[in-house]
Amino acid sequence: APAAARPSSGAGGEPETEGPGRDTALLRHLLLKLRATGPVTVAEYMREALTNPGQGYYTRRGGIGESGDFITSPEITQVFGELIGIWFVSEWIAMGKPKAFQLVELGPGRGTLTGDMLRVFNQLASLLSKCDVSIHLVEVSPKLSKIQALQLTGGKVQSNPEDNSAYMKGVSKTGIPISWYRDIQDVPPGYSFYLAHEFFDALPIHKFQRTEKGWHEVLVDIDPEVPDQLRFVLSPSRTPATEIFIQPEETRDHVEVCPEAGVIIQRLASRIEEDGGAALVADYGHDGTKTDTFRGFRDHKLHDVLTAPGTADLTADVDFSYLRKMAQGRTATLGPIKQREFLKNMGIDVRLQVLLQNSHDTATHKQLLHGYDMLMNPKKMGDCFNFFALLPHHRLVHPDKKHKRESKSPLPPVAGFSELLMK
């Protein structure tokens, strides 16, 4: 299965026991809705299943980690977050060490990745000493934001600070201010580095199928043969979405489009264009080549997307060609590049050797090698995960272009997308 990266290999998680009827509460809600209004788009189904306030998968559970439904790279090894932290520092240096930067993470999970990056910033404290660093987390799940606060601040947070669009504020164990927001638009403007790791794959998608009569949208409806069961159907006529989302030159027969991802990329691109900075997107995806990638995960196993909505994680591969299109030239884009190439360029092999030399017990050794294998093995996460970046155009201007830069030195290459050069 192309999705092999999502569940951890062999990490057993006890399924969370659902109370009586918990499985069916969201299903009942959807059945009532479908009986009243007819079929809904896959995007609307996905939004209900993941973020319905009472019964949505993320709002209610957020199953990350060994005992959850999927394991993410930062949960596997600390090296992943450290290298991403170094990527941002390397870009900060390449851009002339601005006096301040905001690190903005979209959907920060348990806060593990931010924690690993904060450790790097702390280790490079002398380098960053004149820079004003702040962390801004965009998180809709009340449950996950509590876990993040505990992980990053030891739980010392203030809810509902008066002056601000943030709903919670605190200070990291290393003394860096952290703020929480529900929406990227609430994050204050300013020079910022944005990180979206396994964020775009959970945003609602629309699905389209080419037929003899042209494009039709795939919808979710009640199965007339089996009461209380859902099935996919094709829209009887062209829906407005087909007119908007299918490019005339499209060659595939089945296409998934995530309009919300497009909107967020547009916001990131215009922010980077106005205030400077960069965005790094790490997710599994393709460059406009794949077709049907919509799937569910429960207890580290593939789970039918239409069964027991609200109890499984639903996800779809990110179409990086669509993200590139949505940046609309406001910023330059790099990638997608395979995770194993990106991490190799970032020096993961050297980092692994240092950690192996510094650890003296076999368990830690095994864990480090297992983590490395999960991230780098082409059959695990190495090939299906990709890195993609948005950068200001001037960051990539070649020195031989008409607009010569003031200094004669050419721009340093972008780490990860080429080899990391850290002085």
C-alpha cells in the first residue's frame, strides 16, 4: 500500500474503547443530513469526520503516537526535528540574519517537532543571541494544544490573553515565548518561518472522475441496498467544482483537489512576499501524477474511509503541482524532493554517527538505527514523503542576472534541496 508510512511498523496500539454508540453518533448525524439534503462532497464528509466539534476524529481524539492510529517522523526520532531546526537557521543566515523571526507551525501534533527545533535553537544560542525568536502554533484541537503546552512549557500557560488574537500563551522551557492560534490569519505579521509537517494531507479534498460524459464529482451518499451504510456515487450532472478545479489539459481520469490547501499556500506566499521568511512543507504526496489516494487509518492499519466516521484518521496525498500553481508566482518554490534526499543533504548520516558514538547502550543504538531506517528506507518513509519550500524570489536570484546584488558573493544554496553548507 502506498500508505505504508502512516502506521508505524509493528507498534501495537490498543484500540481506544469507544463508549456505547460512540462509533455511530457521527454516522447517525451524517445519515440524517444525507436523508435531508442528499449526497455531500468528499470534502464535506472529510471535514465532518475529522473536525466535527463533538465527534470529529481530531477534535475528540487526535491519535498520534504508539497508542494512536499513526506515528509521525518526530515521534520516531529526535534527528528529524533537529535537522528541520537547522534548515530554518541556515535560511536565517542565508537571508542576512534578520533581527527577529517567528517560527510558525501549522498543526503541531504533540509539539514534539517544535520541541526538537527549540533544542537546536538553544544549542545555537550564541549564534541566535542577537535574534528575537518567538514560536507561534496554529492548532484547532483543544486536546492537542494542552498536550503541546505540557510538552513545551511544562504546562505554564495563560489561557485567553486579553490583548491578542492568540487563545493561549506561554514560555518554553528554554525561555522562548509561545502563542497558540486557531487560524493562520490570526498569527501577527512579521518575518516568519512556516512549517507544515503532515498538515496538508488531512485537509478536505474534492474527488473527480472522468466519464464518457465528461467530469463528474465523486459524492458520499447512503447505500440504498444496506441501511446505515455509506457509499460513493457520481454526481448526476457537472457540479460547479468540476468547472473550477479541473484544468483543461488534465490527462488523468481521477483527480483529487484540496482547495483549502490552495488557500493556505496563497496566504503563506503573500505573507512571505510581504514580510520575508520561508515555508517548509513536509508530507507524502506527488507532483500531479497520482489519482486515488484517499484512505483511512485506525490502530496503525488501513481502515475503510466510509466506515465508522470519526473513529479513524482520513488522509490523502498532497498534490505538490497544485501547491506550486497556488503560490502563483508570489514566491519561488523548490521541490518536491524525496525525504531521504532532503535529509541526506541536511547531514543526517553525520548526525546519526555522532548520536551512535554518544550512546552507550544497545537499546538506544537499536532505536537510533530503527528511526533512521524508517525515515530513509525508500520502502518506508524515504520515498513517499516529500519536502517542498516557498522562498522569496530574491533568495534564488542567480548572481549573473541583470539585477546584480550589492555584494559580489553569490547566494548560498538552499539547504536540503542541495547540500547543507554550515560555517
